[in-house]
Amino acid sequence: MFEVNDLHAYYGKSHVVQGISLEVGRGEAVGLMGRNGVGKTTTLKSIAGLLTRTHGRILLEDADLSGMSPHVRARRGLGYVPEAQAVFPEMTVEENIRIGALIQSRANQAQCLDAAYDLFPILSERRRQLAGTLSGGQQKMLALARGLCLRPRLLLVDEPSEGLMPVNVELIAQALKKATQEGVGILVVDASFDLVRTACARMYAMDRGVLVGMYRPADFSSPEMLAATYLGDKDA
Amino acid sequence: MNQLVLQLLNGLVVGSSLALVASGLALLFGVLDIINFAQGEFFMMGAYVLWVVLGATGNYALGLIAATVVVAVGGGLLLLLITQPLLEKAHVLVLLATLGVSLIIQQLAQNVFGGDAKLLQPPIQDSIDIGPITYPLYDLVIIAVGLGLLTAGFFWLRYAKYGVWVRAVAQNRPMAAVLGVPVPRVYLLAFVISSGLAGIAGGMLAPVTSVFPNIGGPVILNSLIVVVAGGLGNFRGAAWIAILFGEVQAVGSMLMPPVVVELISFGLVIVLLVIRSRRKTVLVRL
């Protein structure tokens, strides 16, 4: 359903992503793990179309998205929930959610708000509050709910559990699982091994700009065991 | 007392027109982080288009519509043309480019229409009694249209699809893009609306101020002051400060010479800037 072939990305002279190829099926959640600075966020930004210096093929249901601007990719079904600065701070929670829905029909817009509030009831309580005044965790929930509002075929999610209390991490993991049950493909970058293990059936490991292996998170009991395995694979 | 009411109304005429020009400038800064130095010349173009159409048809309403549409489309496309290649580069280049455009438009107006002031009769000659004073009806129409447009702009930014998208782009451009907001179209819309607001203001004020090539000079100066004081990129702030600015100048002129009023206005702006510098200002906000 979703395929990336030989993706490269650069920041200035720095060759950050060095030929990544990966696949995500319909209704499948796939993790992308690795240490800080190995290029995970850059990979997601490149797929979303936010970086200009990239090359490689990005196929979503056989349509080639590479070279398209970010808003066209979004309209083709590619959603992106970034790690930071994901909300419009001077807009209310409800306005933030509506933006994701405005490219859809009016009926879908109303459904979208209901679905977002069902997913995270706290957002309903704070619907009139400016998004910039929400806690970090609530902003994460808002960004994820809004990303799902787009009804994407594939959702890229960057560090959704960062800075969240365990109870909220569980909420996020459940939201991702629910989305996959509705047929959304998800590529998630997260440092939380628990979240990846709960939400994803398989995951890619990344190190220094390249993928170093594909694993089943369920096969590992701890993130250290996983890291030892994939770093060992690469060294081998 | 009569004099005070009269000056308050005069202040509203100047302030509401200035608010149109300045809020256009603020909108553009909010969305694209650029300052359009040609905004004063767009105001002047609006006045000339009205003068030309009025001369040809004798129809003021048609002239005002033409002033708005011609400046909105012409100014919008011109801004698109000159800023598009420069947007990814240093912002100072866009600033210099719009400054260059303003000088070119001014010189063109001088060459085509001459340097003399064109006098226009207001389309409505009647006056009405407001309590103890008699006031030109046309000036009241300027106030009503100016305030009406600003109110419409407020609601458009708040509730209309493209209005919400304009605010979204102003606050977080990459995020807006990945949510499907057509950012290039929003840019073009900001160019067109910003130019159109200057065009309609120029057309409306033409019978009051007369029309000449340098008419945009004080307009851009005052607009820049208003936009900076209102919070760069803040549509509502620019509108309020413009009206306040018009009132201070009008009422102040009752008490002291115009030069002193100007100095006090600038002093007021400095005080506002100091107050604003103590808190983080925000982009297009409602």
C-alpha cells in the first residue's frame, strides 16, 4: 500500500538519510526506532514533503508522491503528526481540529470533531481553549486526533509518547491501534519501546541514516535487548 | 463640544481608511513575513483608477469597484511575480523589491497623469445633521464602508474556510501544508486581499484628498507605524491602532499645531512598542 524506495535526504552538505526503503501495509502499524540523531525525523519529514533536498520514490497506493508539495500529498492521503510545534497555538482546540477537516465534506467535518473527542475526551473539555495553552501531552493528543481527521491512508507519527505520563502513552497506543483497525497504515517513530510493542507488529531499526534491520517488537523483552540486536547486526 | 464631535468623526474617516491599508499590510506580514513598501502606491493606484473610470463613465460606484478589482488583481499578481523568486532568500530582498516597485509605480503615475492634483467631487453632496453639527454624508459613508469591511475581514478570518487557512499559515506554515492547506493559494489570496484593501481605501478617499502621484507617501508611513504598533501581522491590532491614530491626530489638531500632534502620535507609538516588547506578540490573531 505504501512504499518508499531508496530515499535520500540532505541538510546542507550533510547526507542524513542514505537510501532508505520500507513498506507499510493497509491497516498496519510499523515502528521506526533508533538512537537520537540517526535520521528518523528527517525520514518522516522527507516523506511528508517538508524537506526540499530529497530524492527517491514515495508510492502511496501506486501513486508516486515524490516531487509533490506537502498539501497535495496530504490530499492524496498522507498524514503527518510532527514531534514538536504541531498545533496552531493561537487557535482553539476545536479550530485546530477543524483545519484538518476543512478539506473534506461538511458531513465529514462534523464526524471528525466527534471522532476526535471520542478518542481523547479531554479535548472536548478544552475545546474553547487556545491550543498553545494546553499541556505538552494534550497538544500531542490534539495533533494526533487532528492527523486522523484527515482520514489518511498512511499516517506518519513522530514521537507521540514523548513527555507523556504512562497512562497517556497507553491512550496514544490505543488510538493508533484503533486507527489501524479502520484501515489506516501507520509509520511511527517513538523512543518508547512499550508503545511500539503495543501498537506495531513489526518495526525497522535505523542507524546513521540507513535501515539496519526489520524486527518483530514482540520478540524482544526490552529496548536494550532490541538495540543490542540491531546494533550487533550492523556491526556484524 | 461641537468641534470635538466634528474632529472625532474626521478622525474616524482618516482612521478607518488607514485601517484598511494597514490591516492589508498586517495580513501580508502575518502570512508571508514580508512588508510591502508598495502598499502606499497601491492606495494611489486605487485613487487614479477611480479618477479614470469616473471620468470615462461618470459612475462612482463602478469606479470604486474597478479601483478595488484592478488594484487587487494587478497588485496581487505583481507581488506574486516579484516575491515568488525571493521568498526562500533573505527577506530584505523582498523588502527592497517592493520599495523598487513603489518608486516605479510612482514615477509611472507622474509620467502618465502628470504631477498636478486631480480634484474630484464626492458622489454624495448632501450633509446630514448629527446633533448640533452638520456633517458630509459621503464622509459617513467612508466610515461605514471602512468599518464594515474591517468587521467583515474579522469574521472572514474567524469563520470562513480560507480565513481559517490564512490564520493557520500565519501561525504554522509547515503544519498547515501537511494538513492539506493549499499554501501557495493562501499566499496569492493574501496578496490580492492586501492590495485590494489599499485600492478601495484609495478610491474612497480620492474625493476627500484629491489625487496626485505622491499621495501614497504619508499613507505607507502611517500604515507602517500602525502595523508595527499593532503587532506585526496582527490584523485586528492594526485596525484598532489605525483608528486610534486617526482620532489622536484629529482631536489633537484642535489643541495644538499639526507638527506637535505628529510628534505626540509618534511618541504614543513608541510607548506602545515598549509595552508590546514586554510580552510576546502574536501573528494574525482574532
